[in-house]
Amino acid sequence: MTFNDRIFGVLMLVLAVAYGWGASQFPEPFGGAESIGPETFPYLLAVVLGLSSLYMMVRPDPDNAWPWSRTGLELVVAVVVLLLYAGLLQPLGFIVSTALAVGTLCWRMGAAPLKAYATGLVSGVVVFLLFSFALDLSLPLGVLSFLEVS
Amino acid sequence: METLGFLIDGFGVALAPHNLMFALMGAFLGTLIGALPGLGPANGVAILIPLAFTLGLAPETALIMLTAVYAGAMYGGRISSILLNIPGDEPAMMTCLDGYPMAQQGKASEALAISAVASFIGSLVATIGLILLAPLLADFALTFGPAEYFALFLLAFATLGGITGKNPMKTVVAAAIGLMISTVGIDSTGVQRYTFGTMELYEGIDFIIAIVGLFAISELLFFIEEKAGGGKEKMAVNKLSLTWRDIRNILPSSFRGGVLGFIAGVLPGAGASLGSFIGYTLEKKVVGNKGYFGKGDPRGVAGPEAGNNGASSGALVPMLTLGVPGSGTTAVLLALLISLNITPGPLMFTQNADIVWGVIAALLIGNFLLLVLNIPLVGIFVKLLSVPPMYLLPIVTMIAFVGIYSISNTVFDLYFMVAFGVAGYIFRKLEIPLVPIILGLLLGPEMEKNLRHAMDISDGDWTILWNSGLAIGLWVFAGLGLILPYIVGPILRRRMRVATGAGSSGSD
């Protein structure tokens, strides 16, 4: 099967065309046009990417299998965990969000739940203390802000 | 003799107590990174860059620490090759051939010690080569004009896949993607490009976020897919009984491997894998029938290991003198230089002489430190091998989050990093190499700047790009770099496979 490379080639061709079109929409720089404007280099790149993506469509490599079903779901879960981690870092604070995120990841990768979340909590506390006291860098405390020592 | 003076100054920088301390820390961390499963050298150095910033280190200290990490990771990579028959990275593949049989015969600690000595000699030879060659190359590079630089960057991209690379067209796709990402932001004429009115994009995309995302986050996703969550079985390490004779026996192999590796590292497109492969093949040829290669010959450990480390020091030559890295890890070191506001290239040797020579001296000192660290502490590193990735990788991911968050304290960057991680996973599935993307991100602004300068000089005449003999030569080599893999690549790859295949069947 050679679908992957062909589909990716089509996507990259679309990107190349969109990127090139985007470059043609740049306003003329202040002080008038020069021999090389802001759009010249992007034009070159659009041509290079366009040609190489055409090559990928014509001469694709054999596919690597995508992990559908369960493993695929695990991957989606992992990405969601990472996004939630990023989003909750400030509201929940570093220690709580780390305990949850690292714990969930460890658990989903095969650790026993209790051990997983314990790992998350311990690593969160250790890194927090290390950053706050040794490196003098403030990480958000979030819901634990009542612990703040000033 | 000018070089010697600079080098002595360099030692003055590198031997300052705090620099020495950070070099030691870097060497230790680096070996750890190399030894731990699922943490390649490029990945490890990338995660440590933001941390080096948050520590508020001086440029030379940060660079010394991360160079030590780089050297250490090369040492650490061999541990899993020898004990588990799992190469930490591609260049370590050849070390498996004789290292693992040695471990099976109950000579694991001898194999580890021999490889440490060989790594040391390989790095030492290559660092001396670096000291001799780098100033010459830097002087030569001063004659480069913008057109030559533009061609040189093309050469760097074209040869990045290496002669053994699979599909050079995918390198081109990757490079184009990287360069495109680098054009996001406000350009030098003040025009906004591809910012879509988003404030966060005005300054462009921070390449450190991209690097950490592409390497660290995609590694996590890969591990989840392979379900490689559990730890590897523990390998017993015997008590070391190494005599001077054993070390004397491997010395010639190590020197040969180091020299070959250095050459492979300096040349564009060869890389460390080829360095260790040639190192091993040459050893087999030189020793001939007297050896028992593939069945645990110490010389078969020493040759490729010295070659591997020689190549990694050799790869620093083009990075420092031309600002053009030849491997993933040197690309990450280049990222560090750029973010420290140091422009790599020939001028660095005159403008930032203290930093360059400090780093070179640190490389020498780092190697001594690593040798001293490695022989007694090997037990600790071996224990770390059995840390299961299911605990390790989430923690590494968390450290990546902390590092990126600490750069600007914005959550936007974290989302960006995750997006890069998912993209990196997809790219790796499609066998699109990640290093050209990163190189594109790093070199994009310089490349465009040189193109503009060249065009300003010629008043819009494109032929200036191939108007000098030097530029034509660079173009030709760039072309060869893309075409040769189609011709030579399959043959070389087959040979490497035959060599490794024969080795593993011999160990059964």
C-alpha cells in the first residue's frame, strides 16, 4: 500500500500552493520594492515543496501501518492528556496538574494506577521544590496557593 | 602557534571552577541521557536547553555544559548496545556486534571499560583534529560571499540525509517545511508574513519549542504505540578485571577508528553511522584471520566505538566554522548558539574566541571527566537501564513542559509544543526525517538574508548565485548529495545489513 505518501503529497502540494498564494498577498514593504522582496524566498520554497510533493505522489514509499483501534485510542488519550496538562497548568497549579498528567500517562503506559499517580505526585513536588528554591523560578501553585510562603 | 595561545586561553575558561562544575554535571547527565532508553542525544540536549536558560548561565557556561552533555550521550549510548544488544542510536549499531557477545561471555564490564577507553581515544584524536582543522577552515570560510553561503546551506540540506539515507526527496520535503516555518513572523523589511494577525506569531516560532516538541513529545507517542512500557531485563555485570595488556591491545584499533570517524564526521553526508561502520570493517580487514570478530573480539568493540565518538567530535567542525551542522545533535547545539545570540561561522573564531576555544577545551576536559566517571560509575548507569520507560517518559515529558513553560510563562507555547509533537509523530510514521525540518527552522533566516545580500550586490541578477568557482563546486556537491543516495545508497545499506545480520547470527 502506498496511500500515506500519496495523501501526504497531496496535502503538501495544497500547502505549497496556499503558501505561495499567501506570499503574493504580502503588502509592498515600506520604501518601495527591491530586487528581493519579502515574497521572493517564500516563492522559492513553494516551488521546491510543490515539486518534491509531486515526486512523493508519483514515487511513493511503502506504507507504515497506522495504529488503529486500541493503540490509536491510547495515542489520542495521550495527546488529550498533554493538551489538558497545558491548559490546566495555570488554574490547577503545577503540582496538582503534574500529578494528574504524569500519573495518567504512566498508568496508560502500563503502570499500576496507585504507583503511577504516586510517581506523578512525587515528581511534581520534587521538580516544584527544585525550581522554586534551587533555581529561583516560580511555577504556578494554582489551587495550592494557600501553601505559599513569601 | 596562535592556536596554542587560544587553546590555553580556552583552558582558562573551561577550568574556571563553576564551568568545570557544570561540565561535570553535563557529562554525568549526558551519560545518563545516552544510557536511558528512549532518550537520544539530540532529544536530551534539546530538553536541557530551556533549563540552561532558566539557570541564567553565561553563554560559555551553557555551551560548555551542553557540549559535555553531547559528549556524554555518546558514551552512554554504548551501554545498552553492549548489555542489551539494543543500540541507543544508529551509530551504536556496530558496537553491538562484538560488545553483546562479550557481555554474554560474562565479560560485560571489560566490554564497557574497553569501549570507554576507545571512546576516549576516539574523541581525543578527533578533538585534536578539530583544533588543527577548525581555524584553517574558519580562515577559508572568511572568503565566502553571500552567494557561496547560500549554496553552502543548500549543500548542508542536500547531504543531511547522508549517503546511506533512504529517500532524498523526503529530506527536501522536510527542509522545505522547516524553512517555511522559519518565514513566519515579521521579516527584515517589517512585513508580517503568515502571522494571521496572531500576536504570538509576530516574533516567529521559537525553534526550541519546535525541537522539544518534535523530539520529546513524538518519542512519547512512539513509545505508547509500541507498548514498550515495561523495563528491560537486568544484565549482570561482573567484576572488572582489565589489565594494561588488554588496553594496549585495543589502542591501535582505537586510533584507527578515531581518525576514520573524525574524517567521516567532518565530511558532509557521511555521519557517525558510516564512521563506525567503516571503523569496524577496517578493523576486520587489518586484523584479518587473527581476530574473532562477531564473537566478542575486544577490537571489534574498540574500532567502531572510537569511530562513533570521533565522528561526533568531527561533526562539530562544520558546525563551529561554517555554522552548518551535519547531524541532529549538532543542529540542536546550533540552536543553542543562535538563542545565545552568537552567530556561528568563521567570525565566531575572532569575535567570540573565548567561547569557541573554551568549548573546545571543555571537550578535552569533558572526555577526561567522562573516562573517570565511566569506569567506576558504570554500575549506576547499568542500574538506570532497568528504569521502565513507562515511568521515565512521562517524567521526561513533564520536564519538557517545565522547560518550555519557563521560557516565556505562556500556555500558548505549550500547545504549540504538543502540536509539533503530534506533527513529529506523523512525520516519523511517513519516514520524513525530522532533522532537516529543524535545520530549516534554524538556517531559514540566515539563508534568506544571504540571498538578499547576494541579490543586492548583483542588482537582481540571479546568476550571481553560481558565478564563482567555489559556488559552482558547492552546487555540484549539493546535487551529488541528492543523487548519490539513489546509486550508492542501496549497496552500502545492504552491506551494513549483511554485517549486522552476520554478527547477530554469530552470537546465537
